[in-house]
Amino acid sequence: MKLVTAIIKPFKLDDVREALGAIGVQGMTVTEVKGFGRQKGHTELYRGAEYVVDFLAKAKLEIAVADDALAAVIDAIRNAAGSGKIGDGKIFVTDLESVIRIRTGETGGDAL
């Protein structure tokens, strides 16, 4: 099992959710986060004063998947969230040692 963590632009969230639903992903956790990468933020003008926005709004998705579904999940996220421009985000994949469904006590792939 793997834990896929994706940092994407917030307005791409619905597209990614639909793409993942189309390949059978049944659940994910979404968190509103702020951060920056190569973009390094930007400057904005507010009431005549210019100020720097260091951290940009992003959406963080966490999805637990079986090993055989990993490639499809990554492709779905890349295709739905990608625009080819800077700031599209990142996908991180980590090993998931164990999963336990609290309600039933199921473990491993059955708990997904």
C-alpha cells in the first residue's frame, strides 16, 4: 500500500476529485494549506499599498491506495491538475505500513 500526497492549486480540486472518482478511488483527505516553491510568492496591491504574499494557497490531498492502483492514481492527478505552468504542484508517494478501519477492525488492503 502507498500513501499519495499531492499539493495542487485549489481551483483544480474538483477536476482531480472527478478524475480519481472515475478510476474508482473511494476516499481522500483534503486540507487547505499554504506554501511556496519556485514561485516564491508574488506582490499584490491593496488600497494603494504594495505587499508581498509569501505563501500561496494550495490544496493538499492524501490518498491511501493499493500498490496496483498507484500508477493510475498518479496519472489521474497529473492529467487533472496539470497546466504545464509553474505552480502546478507536487505528488509525493510514501510506503504505507498498515491501515486499520476503526469501525470493523479490518486491516491492510481490506481497510482501504
